[in-house]
Amino acid sequence: DIQMTQSPSTLSASVGDRVTIICRASQSISSWLAWYQQKPGKAPKLLIYKASSLESGVPSRFSGSGSGTEFTLTISSLQPDDFATYYCQQYNSYLLTFGGGTKVEVK
Amino acid sequence: QVQLVESGGGVVQPGGSLRLSCAASGFTFSGYGMHWVRQAPGKGLEWVAFIRYDGSSKYYADSVKGRFTISRDNSKNTVYLQMNSLRPEDTAVCFCAKEGLAHRALSEYMDVWGKGTTVTVSS
């Protein structure tokens, strides 16, 4: 199985900060990567697919980049609604795998 | 609007069985693959199973292969997860999710999620 590793596991930030989350794959996954946001007690929400394509309705402050084994999710200016946990997920293999998550908390 | 509603969760003893259901509405169900994803208490997301839009292919995580079975009834707009030989480590919130693109042969990403149903395996 393809292993996905996210860093950091926790990130402390303030409103207005630029935030970057890294996701690494154990082997090349081309651009077959999605990012999700999850708030406590809620279902995940799709943010980005195919590494850099923004899902409809998602604010443009979210962006994704990368290919191969290293990917980033960037929030250009953190908003109060963005404090949440973020997960990457690969779909290069039909056996899907998620990263362990990055919790973005208030500094 | 597009909606997924899970049901069937509950408390079951180790070794027992449960069948989860996920009722879909607001989209052409027969055109989309469907997933089950679970989340143990305080843990991250774990993909569990996928069924192709026409039911012709099914894929499972190693942790559930041989114990869980995904199925669908396109006439009822419903996807199911039959869970047998349950273990305490299967305790989780189980989400059903819709595949992002129509008529895909393989599992990819999920663009709509249900609110989840809780499965607790305990004696």
C-alpha cells in the first residue's frame, strides 16, 4: 500500500497567517492527490483534487501544489473558519490511503 | 441537493455483525461509485471499501477484506456495508461518500460525504 505522511501533525497559527501543510507519498503518485478539511464532529469536506484543482465553492485562499511524492496545501490568509484538521488522500492506487492529518489550531 | 444519509450503526459484541445503509438523493446514483470511510475515536480517516457505479468491481482495505462486503441497489439509490466478525478495533464513525467523477472504473476521490453512523464493538 502507498503510505501518506503529513507534516506537521499540529500547526499553531493566527488569523491572517499564511499556512502550509506538507504531504509526502511513499512512492510516486503523479498528481493523484486530494485534500480534505474536517471539523470536530463533522464529515470531511473536499477542498482540492488532482493535486491543484480547487473544488467548486471552496474559497480561493486554498491552493494545492506538487507532484510525484511531495505535495503542499496552502492557505494564503487563514480565516476563523479554517481552524480544522486537514487530510491528504492518494488515489494513484485503487487502494486509497489518507495521511494522518494536520490539525490547525489557534496560536 | 446532493445528500447521503447513513443508518444501521449501533453497539454489537465482538464477533457480531451489522449492516450499514446509505441512502442517496439529489444525483444520478447509478452513475457514481460509492465509498465507505471510517474514523476511530480520536483518530484519522481510514478508507474501507469502494463499489463501482454498476457494482461490477469492489475494493477493500486489507484491514476489512474477507469480513466486510460492500454492495449497492441502484433501484433504491442505496449502498450497503455488511460488517461481519466485528472486532473492538472496528469501533468507529462510518461515513459513506460519493465518488467525485461519474462512470469511473477505479476508486479516486470523494466529493460528497454523509454525516456518518457510529459503530461500537464492545462486550
